Amino acid sequence: RGHTATLDEARGRILVFAGQGYHELGDDLYAFDYVNSAVSRITPAGVGPSARQNHVAVLDTVRDRLIVFGGRGYHDLFDDVYALDLAGVSPTWSRLTPSGVAPLPREGHVAVFDAAENRMIAFSGEGYYEPYADTWELNFSASEDGTWRALVPAGIAPEPRTEAAVAFDAATGRMFVGGGLGFHEVH
């Protein structure tokens, strides 16, 4: 539980990263080849994220890389950002150091990648003491590491929540957030 599953459509696979097993957190990465119904473990080069759960992972289709943000470790919440370069022979992890003011550490948030605007959008989650209803942009237009910026969307914001579901409609540029712990509506 608490893992991510990210569609890598160009390679016909789903990347599954980290999460909690029966007794411990993981930092492992698997690929499910949905064309051939095969599962394989991927062991990237570089130093990747520590073991975690309830993080987000999105596919940066502009740079062909998996972006991982936040989550919960054994005792801490994270606000770190990692990229797994998928191009080339061997996938390689690197830690990103975005500029700007970063969101507070969190778990249970949601995120999408908006290729047209070259950015990841993250929403909600839970900190050490309370759930959030904030929206953040990690924009990669100016640098590979990105720039954080808090967004203030128009309209009535959803209430603070964790464990929601998210979908992105690239044709309209809209992100849909559904449910969450104790919620049943879609925004």
C-alpha cells in the first residue's frame, strides 16, 4: 500500500515505486509490461529516494523521466524531489533542487504532469498535524530542477484532504480531484 503506479505509455509499461509491504517500507521500482504481461524489477543507477509511502510520482514526458515528490518515511515526512531519467541504457536517479519556496512536507497528496505547460501540479495532502488544501506548481521551463510556486486557483477551493484521486485532461488543461478521506465530491 502507499505505492505509486505511473503509466509509461511510450514503453508499454506501468512503473510501480516504493510503498509499504507487510512490515517495512520500500524504495524498490518495478515495471509491469502490459503488452507482454510481464513484471521486472528495475535497479537504477544513482542515489534515489529513501524508503517511503504515500508520495506522488508523475511521468515528465517532456524530459522522459519519472518525478517523485514527498511522502512518509518511517518517522518523517518528506518535501524532497527526485527524478529518474528513463532515457538511455540504464535508468538513473538524481535529487532535484528546485528554486522558490517549497511546499511543506506531506503525504497523501495528488499530482499530475501538464506537458503543455512543462510542469507538475500537486494538491493537498497531510502534514504532521493537519491536512492541506494548497495547490503547487513545480515548473520546469527555466531549469531541469524546476521552480516551486504556490498557486491560487479561482473558484471555491476543495476542503483540506488526504488520499484523494486525481485525473488530468490534457486537451482542456483541467485537473480533476475526487474524494479523499471523508469526501465524496469531485472538483
